[in-house]
Amino acid sequence: MVDDIPLIKAVDTVWSLYRAKHRDIDAADSRRCLMDRHLQGRCEARVNEVDELTGFGLAYLDRLPDEC
């Protein structure tokens, strides 16, 4: 079973940082859900450090197109 606490912290941190950089992004933007699923996959692959997940999440969002 995946420990949800590092995942939740990483998702919240990534989304806060991303929205601070991209002020025009709505809090309910679909990119958050996409990034959350991406990080869940990383957790299932045994990556469970908050800092490492945060880095993966930021890198993932930077690769997404502007329109999702």
C-alpha cells in the first residue's frame, strides 16, 4: 500500500509553487489532477520522499502544454 502523506504533501507543494509562478492558473485546473496521477505512479514505483516527488511533479508540469 502506498503511504499517502508524502504524496499529499508533494502534490500540495508542487501545485502551490506552480500557481505562484503561473498566476493565471485556476486552483481547479485539470493539470493538478494530471500531476497527481503522475506522482501516484511514482509512489507506486517506490519513490516516496516528498522532496523527490516535488521535483518530479514540477518537471512534469513544465512539460505539459499550456492548454490542457
